[in-house]
Amino acid sequence: MKSQNQTAKYKRNFGLDILRFTAIVIVLMNHGYIGFFIGSGLSKWGGWQAIVSVCAVFSIEWLLVLGGYLIGAMMIRSFEVRKGWMASARDFWARRWFRTVPNYYAFLAFNMVLLAWGVEKGAFDWKFLVFSQSLAWPQDKPYFYSESWSLALDEWFYFLTPVLLGVAAWIFRKSRKNQFLAVALLLIIAPALARIGVSGVADVWDWDERVRRISLLHLDSTGWGVLAAIMNRWHSAWWHSRMREKAWFGLALTLLAIAGTAGLMTYGWQVFAHGRLNDLVLIVAPAAGMAFMLPWLSSIRPSMPWQSQFMTRAADYSYSIYLAHLPVQMLMLHLLHLYQIDVKENIGFFFILWILLVVGLSMLVFHVFEKPVSDLRDRFTKKVEAGPFGMQENT
């Protein structure tokens, strides 16, 4: 068992920051296309545009896998350097909740203000306060705080994984690796099997409501990330060998997912095993594909200092960007409609303006609120790195 002093200090990982930045950009482009181009009538939902839009949701799988990997690495280190499950779990929960919950509640309040103004749709429910708006059931329509489903999924991952590790520690008392492996496999297998029991999914919108947004049915993407962290920590030879070949295999799985999605969108949602195995294409393939790409991605290094600085800042702002982009879009479109401004006449200008407003607000929130609140955790918890394991930790 390692002491706290043996836990290495890590800089931000450039390749993983690229992944986070790319995923957020895809989310922005997709929701911008839906909100501005389809919303204004300049484009219609259908054909290749719909296929590209649905495939864009794979970026969320990438973020879930990345989160599972980073949090998995953090938990492995935490459970190795602290004595006792309770101390490790307590510090982990405190650090994660200080990092994620304040921003979640801040933008929940922002959306409630928009709801009061008639900008936001749907209705507030107490379930949003405890991240259970789509825990094991569909969120009520029309969606309020619609992007929050993935944040709720993250919070349940943060809560359940240490609990499961406590159970696994009782079963596998002498093997830390087996404890984490059991939890990772449970996270991967249980939701995938549970989704098979969801019958009668009619189309992509029905799948989005009844499967994709349900936290307990979608934990497997985070499980693939935890499995990657296990391979990085305890199977270093595999992790560091043939990185490009593993990345190509991961890319092949992603392309297979794209082709399968195109088939589902073209020939019908029930064409493959009456729709019960569609998630092999829509969730499992892109998540597993990203897990195989992580070794190569984590090895990428910047060629110039400014590249690292840019990606670090982009990654810093990504959480607030994700939380801000839809409410800012709704408010902007509401004001344009209120003042009878035709979006179609200057669609490019308004699209770029939206991006700039989202980024500007996110920068402000990060520096004024998110980071100061997050830094408070260092006063009463010990920092544990979440990056890739170094060679000195794999001994």
C-alpha cells in the first residue's frame, strides 16, 4: 500500500483534454443545429441530417467513459492511500460533490428563473434536488432542465461506486484489483442486461426518453471508463503496448456504431431483434470503442505550449458550457421571437453570437463561482489525482 507522499503529482493530460473539448464542441454543434436551423425551419429533421444528429449523441458516451476513467483512477488512488473504506468514500464524495453539485444547483436556479419568465418549458419537481428526475423512470415532458439527465447519471455513479466497492471489499478482502474489477463489470453488465427488458421502443425519441436518459439503465458507459482505469493501473504492459492498434479498433467500433445507427434510422427501430439489442450499437459500441482509444489518447502530448494552455482552459470551462448552452439558447431565441427578429435572415450571426455568449458566461461562472467553491474542498479533504497512472504507480 502506498503512502500519500508516493502519490505522484500530475499535470493535466493533453490528450484527454482534447477528448473533452471535442465532445463538448459536438454537443454544441448538434444542439445549435437543432435549436437554430431546425427550430427556424431552415432545415428539417430527416435523412442524413437526422442520422448525423443522432450519431452526435455518441459524444455523451465519450464524456461518460472519460468521467468513469478519471473518477476510477481517483478512487483507486484514494482507496490505496487511505486506511478504511469510510475515510476513502467520505473524502471522495466530498471532493466530487464540491466539484459538481454547486454548479448543478446554480443552473437549476437559472432554469427556474427562465421557467418563471415563460422561457423554459416543463415544470420544476423536487426530484431535481436529489438527482432522481430520471433515476429509474422517464422524466416528465416537456423536459425542464433537459441537459440535467446526464449530470444526474454522473451523481449516481459517484454515489453508487464507493458503496459497491464497500461490498466488493467484504467479498474480495485481499485483492484491491478484484474489488474494482467486480464493480466495473457489474456497472457494465447490469445496465446492458436491464435494457434488454425494455420492450416496445418505437423510435429514436422513444429510446431517448425510456432508455438513454434513465440513470440506472445507462451506467455502463461509466463502467467502461472504470475498466480502463483498472487496465491502466494493474495491467500497465497491456495499456502501453500497441496503443495505435487499440485506437484503430476503438475507431472501428465507433464506425460500426455509426453504420448501425444509420441502419436503424433508415430501416426502422425494430429491424434488429425487435429493438431489444439496439443499445449494442447506440451505447455499448461507442462506449467500448472510446475505452480502447483511451491509452493512445492519454499518450498525446502538445507540440507547443499554447496548445496545452488552450486545452486546459477549454476543459476547465467545459462543465459550465454544458450547463449553460441550452438555457442561453432558449433565452436568446425567446428574445428574438419577442422582438420579432427573423433568425433565418442572419442565422450564421446568431449562431456565432450564441456560442460567444455561452463561452463568455461559462468563463465568468468558472472564475467567479465554480472554481472558488470547488477549491474549498482542499480545506478539509486530501487531494487525489484523477489522471492516468504513471509507470511508478504500476509497480
